Amino acid sequence: MNNPFIVTSDIHLCSKRPLCRLEEDWISTQCNYLKFVASMCSKYDCRLIIAGDITDKPKDFNIELLNRASDIFDTIPEINVISGNHDIVTNNNGTFDRTVFKILCKMTKTMKHLCYESKDNVHYIDFIKDNNAWMQKVSECNSDIAIIHKFVYYRPEDNHVHDETSSADNILKAFPNTKLIIAGDNHRGFIYKKGNQTLLNCGVLFRDTADLIDYKPQIYYIDENANVTPIPVPIDKDAITNTYILKEQERKQKEEVFIKTILSNKNVSIDFKKNLYNIIDKLDCECYIKETCERILL
């Protein structure tokens, strides 16, 4: 039996509004999502677990965001967290004291960072870049539930990290005695079941990139038997846009057309002087015009 909890990951708190978001007050928007999570913890009368990447950048210090986030988190009686790759400096786990992640943990009375330890039949494993070191920590897990921060996937086309050890099947094999493995890092959530094991990838709490424009975030309630119940996160469909990507694509297309024109036309060059002389020659200009241009361009 386990103590029930709400779980989420990849919150990516940041002071600067992402390009795809349209809200003017981004700090308030993020805090509203945190309030929703807190309200679900109150509804189910349970603790909160965060599977890494609470913050987006380890040194993105914004006192207003930190104070408001900490105040909201303090309304939750118990919060257990692990670090993600965005929470630490240069993917080095020995740099917590210089990060926003560590400051937030110290500011929030109810928040505790659990590195490589077990509590209430849940085993916590911080992000580790080196796979061999990560596997060593995994071998120490003897709990029914494991919390990890590692990119996991179940469809071959989603293997963006080109790491076969991160496949859903291999993750389950790495935890042979664990009933539920909960992961953060992959921003698209999913639930993968095989035999008596379940892999839950939480996904982002809120959409912060344009490729997630059609994605519907969820948080999850884990009951005393480690059963998973998804809870949809309220979203504003009009709060995210991919317009800036379309503009960038249009710009790149124009650049490609320009380059193709240069490559296919012997009379066109990216050299301004050469193009100018070509025009003068075509117009059959008087010699003094060409001489004047040469003096100006020298």
C-alpha cells in the first residue's frame, strides 16, 4: 500500500514569456497553473511529487516569480521533488547551491528535494547524464514506485535522444520489481503498460513551445494501489500560437529562393560591387559613371 499523491513534471518556471504564448502577464499565468495543482492536492487530500524540471533555467532569478511560486507551494502540506536537467548547471548534479531550484526548495517550507532515496515506498532518482551511473542508482530501487527524470518513449519515431535504453520496454526491464515508474523530461505525456508494470511519463504542466499547440496537458492522481488517474489541466486554446514559426519558415523560404537564384544565374552574385558592375555593363553606361562608382566603393 502507498500513500496517494498528485504527480507532475516539467513545469519550467521562467521569467520570460515563451515566444508561442500570448499572455501579457506570464508570471501570473504560471502561478495560475500552480494554483490548479495545489487545488487538486487539496481535493484529494494528498501530497505532491514533481518529477524534475521545476525551473527552466538554473540561473533565471526572478524574485517575484520565486516568492509567488513558493507561497502557492506552501499551501500544499508535503511536496517531494527530484531535479531535472533544466534545474542544474551544465547537467552537473553537484551544482544545486547556485540554482533557482535550490533556492525555491529552501524558500518553500513544505518542499523537500529527495536525491537517491526512498520514502513511503517511493524511490527518488535525480537526473543523471551518465547512463552507467544512472543504471547504478536504478539497481538500488526496491520500492513499488520510482520517480525518475529521463527522456522515455514508447514509439520508435519519438526516440529523439537516439538512446535505446530509454524505450518504454527497456525502462520497465531496468525496474523489474517496481510496479509504477514515473518519468519527467519528455514533454508529451503517456501511459504505457506491460504485464503488471506501468510507465507514466507526465509531460509538461503547460504548453511552452509551439509544437505543443494541440497537446492537452494532464497531471495524475496515484492512489494507494499505484493506480493512475489522469486529471486534465484547464487550458486556453487561444493562448498559444505558432505564427512566429510560420514567419520564420517564410523567411527561410525566401532565403532559399534568393540563394537558388544566385546559384542558377551567372549574372547574379551576393557581392554588391559585382552586381553593380553587371548592371552598369548591361545599361551600357558612360565610362565616367563606372569610374565614379569605383571611387565611391574603394
